[in-house]
Amino acid sequence: MKYFIPAWYDKEVWWRNQSVPFYHQRKVSEFDEMISLMHMHHQNKVGFQTLILNYHPDLRTFLHRHDLFEINYWSLFDDIQGFQHQTPKPIDFKELKWPEGTEFVYTPYLVRCITGKNEYSNVYFNQDGYIVWIEVFEHKVRMKRYILDDRGFLSAIRYFDSDGQPDKQEYMTINGDCILTENIKNNEVTVTETYLEMFNASSYARMDLLIQEKLAAYVTKRKDVNTVIIAADERHNTFLSSTLESFKICFSIFKNRNYPMSEMQLSSIKHSDYWLVDLVDSEQMLEKYKMQQDLASKIMRITPFDAQVFPNISSQLYETYIGIWIDGLSDEILQTLLNQMRIYIGQNDDMRIILLSQKEVKDAPTWLKDQIKEINDGRNTIGETEDGIAALLAEEEEYMTVIELEHVPFETDIIEIVSKLRIIIDLNQEPNLFLQISSISACIPQINIRHTDYVKDKVNGLVISDISSVLPALDYFLEHLKNWNYAYAYSIKLVEAFASEKIIERLNHFIEGDL
């Protein structure tokens, strides 16, 4: 049986709660290769268990967001605190025991509960409407934070010093007792005396030492552990390699989390049997490191994202939309590409350009936004007519956008935008993998400058030698319907090749040693 260990961690201290109120908008996608691999296994009814090592009081709502609510998981902190698997249960803050006369003030971001002349509490909610925590203030200084579990339990209490800075955190049991106290300033963890028999020590220098102890105890009891697939993260790689050394360990190296890899990161995964990678560059780097260190680890490059046909409406639209992935391109290349697109849309009235980026539009270079405006304004300029009605025409005619910059921070945004594209261009040395799989799923041709497993030249795309070949490549598919249809048909075959069951099959063969 496979075990998955994800790295859904806080950026600063990996074992601590990373839940935040809904208005702290995430600029980085939660989605990673572990979510995708688990979803594939769950979808195909292949047994596995997920081990959650960090404190994650909103785990159920997190899993639900990614269609993983029904997976089999073991949470280390649930085990410590005595919480059982239950359906999420929202708490009505009004039903809590507030002092008589408490006034509730509603704002767009929180609910303020005024309990006294100089005392009030703020109630914060997550994106799913569940209470994340309740903070208590005295004389405008934060004193306590009650952290609530999405199953309706009080999970922890964080205390703050006289300056409102975090001091310590108490982890609660299902019965409302404090079982662990973590000193936030020096990371020391103390076990409450009545619960000492559950641990090997009364105190720990850091929480991760306690986590190692509990994980080792759990896997020792399990008789079905065979393979452990671990999301590579240098904060846990070393101790997991040691704790799980009797099992087959496969580290998953994922671009958004592990690229590029430092010498320390590479060193932290060397005591493992298998390395799973998603990029050609990562594969080459690991092959080089493997030779230098004389390691026997096996490497396999595989897409962690499965392909599945989804509707493409490009043939139903009057305009032809061309998508261009701009992240990773230098200003010089992007400028050259824009100049070519200006020529192309000038020659083809029905062409529209969508520049795709995971960065917010406001963070785009000023020169890029200026050029986009200039190109659009140029298309909307109306010359004077003999009867002087140009101004009237300008007022009545809608502003035409022929080129736009689209913010696609999450995978769902990419899927949505790709569904209306006729063709996609990605001129990065390492094309965006999720975009490539999405393009296969939408059955649209791709233009790249690097050969990959996902584009066959002159079939479902073109691999060009340099940027000057972009316009002929566009004509190859957009001016010749036969070529576009052939790319469509071949993409459907690729969907079968990169379907979830095929990926699982390859992964199983790799770890079992058949490849």
C-alpha cells in the first residue's frame, strides 16, 4: 500500500497552523503534484493513505476544496489531541458564551464582539465561512487567540505578551485539556504532566522532534506500509529518510516547490530509493548529482497532472483567440513577440491575443501595460469622415480589445481560459507543464521552442528554432484547418496516454523496479 506525505506547510515554521482569514488572499496556488497524484489514485479506487504531519485544524475544508474529502488520512496532531474523523461542523459564534450585553458589530472582514469598555473580541472566518479563530483584545492589545478546528472543536489557544507578540500556544484535547505547550519564542515544547505517559519525554527542544517520535511509533504499528511517496521539502526530508528507512522511499521533486534545488536540498534526498520529477531540467540536474555522489537512486520523469478531455469552444467563437504564456520570458523576447503579434492582428481582423501570467496585472511591467493600451487604442481609432460623424461613431461603438493581459493564478483559471483558445504559445526553455497538459485536454495545438513529451512536432504542435518562426507557426494551424484538426485528433490520443490510470501504472512499475 502506498503512503503519501505532502508538504502543505506554513512558509515560516512548517509544523504550525497556516490557516488565515479569507481576506488574506493567497497569491500562490495550493495545488501541487501530491494533490493531483492522490486525486488520481482516489478516482481510480487505488488504495493509499495520506500522513499529515503538521498542525492543520482546517484540513477537512482544505481536502474538500481539492475533491479529496473522502480520502483515507492519518493526522499526527489529531492522534495527539484525540480528535476523530468527523464531518466539518460550522460554529455559530452567537451561540458561544458571551458576557451579558455583548454588542456585535459586523464588518466586511470580521465580526467585532464588544464585551466591555476596553475589551472586545474579533471573529475571523476562512474562505469557506468557518471560524478560523477568535482573538481577544484588552486596551487594544491582542491577548489571546482561540483557534477552532473545522469540526467544531477548540483546537488550540495562542497567548500574546504585553506588546501583542506571540508568546506560547497550548494544544487542546477533545476534552478541553491542554496536552502540549509550545513556547513560540524558543520553540520548546512541554508536555502536560497528566499526559506524560503518551510521550517519551516531558519536553522537546523543538516540535519536529516530537513529530518524529510520533511518526515512528505510528509506522511501526502499521503492517501494510510498503512505499512512501514524499513531497520533497528540505525541512522534513532528512528526518523522514531516517524514520522511514525500512520502507521504499520516493521523493517527489515538483517545480513550484523545489526548483532550482540547492546543494543542501539535494543532500537531503540522497538517502532514498526513488526520485520522481516533473521537469527535464530537474531530471538532468538529479542525474548529474547522482553521478557525482555515486548514488543508486532511480529517477523517473512523469507528469503529475493527468489529461482528460474537456470542452473547447474556440470553433464556436467569431474571434480567434491566441494564448501566450509570458511568465519566464525576458523583456527582450516578450517585446519581440509583441511586435510580431501587432503585425499579425493587423493582418487578421478576427484575431485576439491573450497574454497569460500567474502574476497580478498590477505587477506587470509598465512598458507592457503601455504597449497593450497603445495596440488597443490603435484598433479603436476612427478617422474623420466627410460628413463629420466620427465623434458620434466613436461614442456608439464599443471599445474593441484585441490584446489583453489575463491573471491566471490558479489551475482552474488556466483550464477556464484554455477552453476558448485556438492555439497556445509558450517559448520558455521549460514550458509550463500544467499548461501543456491543459492544452492536450482542450485538444489545441501548442507552439514551443523545446521538445517535450507532450508535443509532437507538426502533429499537435510545432517546435520552432527561434522566435522569428512564430508567425509561420501560427499560420500552419490557423490558416490550414486540416492541420488544426489533425492536432485535435492526436491530442485525444495523448489524453489516453496521459490519463490517470496510465500515470498510476507507470508509477507502480517504476517503484516496483520493472522499469
